[in-house]
Amino acid sequence: MSGQAKYDEHAELVEKMAEALGLDLTEEMMAGNWTPEDMRATVSRCLGCTDPAHCKGWLDDHEAGAEETPGYCRNKDLLEAMRARLVTA
């Protein structure tokens, strides 16, 4: 897999993980709460994951949504903090 294809795969995983938590990263960008740099940093952490297939399976199992990310997610703290901020806002 090319470097760009791998980046795109993980960018999609980040977006789907956010969606599973009820987050819309595009909306967050429009509100000024999320930047392209934030997305690159988040995807970079995701790129360090050794088992993206496991993540894809988890996402398939949680299409209806989730209260939290799986424990192995490298962006767990970030995404859950974003969710908590939106829930309490």
C-alpha cells in the first residue's frame, strides 16, 4: 500500500471513529474547534496502530454509535474529550 493510500485509510478510520462517538469533525472545523493540523496529528497517531483491521471490525460492530472508543485506540483520550465537551456544552 502506498504512503498516501495508508494515510487515507487511517484518515477514514479517524473520521469513522469520531462519527461513532457522535462527532462531526467537519462541523468542528467550521466552528473553529478543530484544525487541519489537528486532523494530521490525529491521523499520524492512528498511523502508529498495528492492527487497523481490528479497528475496522470494531467500527462495523458500532455503526449505531458508541459511548467510548476501544481501549487500544491511540486517539481515545482526544476523541472522548471532544465528545465530553460537546455533551456538556
